[in-house]
Amino acid sequence: MAKFGILRVLHVYKTFYPDSYGGIERSLLELCRGLEVEGVRSEIFTLSNTAKQFERLVYEGIVIHRVPADFTIASTPFSWSALFQFRRLVRRFDVVQLHFPWPFGDLLYWFSGSKVPLVVTYHSDIVRQKSILKLYRPLQSFLFSQARFLVATSPKYVESSRLLRRYPSKVISIPLGLDQAFYPVPDTQQVCDYKSKWGRFFSFVGVFRYYKGLRYLIEGASKVSAPIVLMGDGPEMAQLRRFAVEVQATNVLFLGAVSDFAGPLWARAGLSAET
């Protein structure tokens, strides 16, 4: 039951601002801000490669609980201390919303022994780590059996995911949304500069990860004469640059990470740390 009429939700994901910037981080941030209007108090539990100890950050009224990551296996960060911090913290909340896939997040919920209702937001299938998936499957089955709802971020996931099809009574689709008011008005001069430099061009904005298919985009670049502008950074950046040279994709341009804002995100919004 919600305490004093305010529903408290603890979102659980492997990374968040200011350690990383990406689509899930942005959608999670806007979800928390949107739910606040409905009287829901959202907080975030995450791991950090920069934090030296457990810390509590406050960002635009959203509390972020960060625990230092100890090591990473197959893109999954782990933290021994997080097991105990999460078990201590989770009892304060009415709902745990775990953002999948993050196998260590499943472990956090299992180890806590919590009876707090669980909602799993299904952002993606696990694609590359199929050999490890065999070892992980019992924990995954536990998580999905405990979940009250499995929220797919796209109707296509509901149709295509073999895993989701096993739980038809739990699955609902809620597409990701963006709040236009949160985005700045484009700089007129910069837009003019881009148009004069490239004319009409294709663009990609996001984190460079293997499952986004950017190799296919680069490989097909020779089929068009317009520039293809890639904005962002990520673990696949170096490989994609090399691949563009190999296939002589001279119309592919790498701009690197581009800020949405006139200044650094955290300086604009205000970030404070609490002990």
C-alpha cells in the first residue's frame, strides 16, 4: 500500500546520469518526471563506475542511489555492496520497477527476498550473450514469474519476443514517450550552418551499440549521395570508424557526442550529492 497516499517507485537499472547518456537513461528520466505529476514519487537505484562509495544524488527532485560497480562481465556491471544496499533500501518502496535486460538487477531482487510488487520494463531481448544466457535462465525465470506486469516498450517486442510470449497474461505494451517541453529550441544559426554545409542529409543520434545495426547503415552508404551524419558515442565507435574506412564510406561523418543543451546537462539542471 502507498504510504500517506503517495506511491513510491524504485526504478532499477545498470547505469544512469551522470555516468552515461543514452535512450534508456533519457526515457527513464522523463518517466520519473511524468509520474511525478500523477503523484508518484520515483527514485532510481543504479551502479556507477565513478562513485567511490554508496551515495545519494538529487537531480531535478529525483533521488538517485548510486553504488560503486566492482567489475563488468558481458556488458553487465556487478557490485557486491549493491546486494546489501538494495536489500536495505527496497523495503521503503511500494513498487520496484526493474528495467530489463540487466541480469544483476534480477539478482538484486532475488537476494533482497523482497515482497514489494515487481514490474519489469522490457527494453530489449538478450541477443549476443546466448552462451551465458543458459546459465542466467533460471534467474530470469524467477524474475518473470515474480513480476506483476511485463511492460514492453514496443508492440513489436510483444509480437517477436519468444520470452514475452510465454507470459501473455502479464504483458502490456506502453511505447516510450518524450516530453517536448524538456528539449531546447534548436539554435537557428547552427541549423543554418548544418544546411549550408551538408544540404539534405541523413542522421543518427544515439549510443553506438552493436544491436543498433549501424554497420548496415554504413555498408549501405554508397547507395546514396547525401551525407550520413552519425551523432553520438559508445562502445562500437572505434570499430565503426574502421569499418567506414574499409568500405570507403566517405559520405559517413562521425560528429561524436553532441549535447542537447547550451551547457553541460548537469550544470544546466542542477545536481547535488548527499551523504
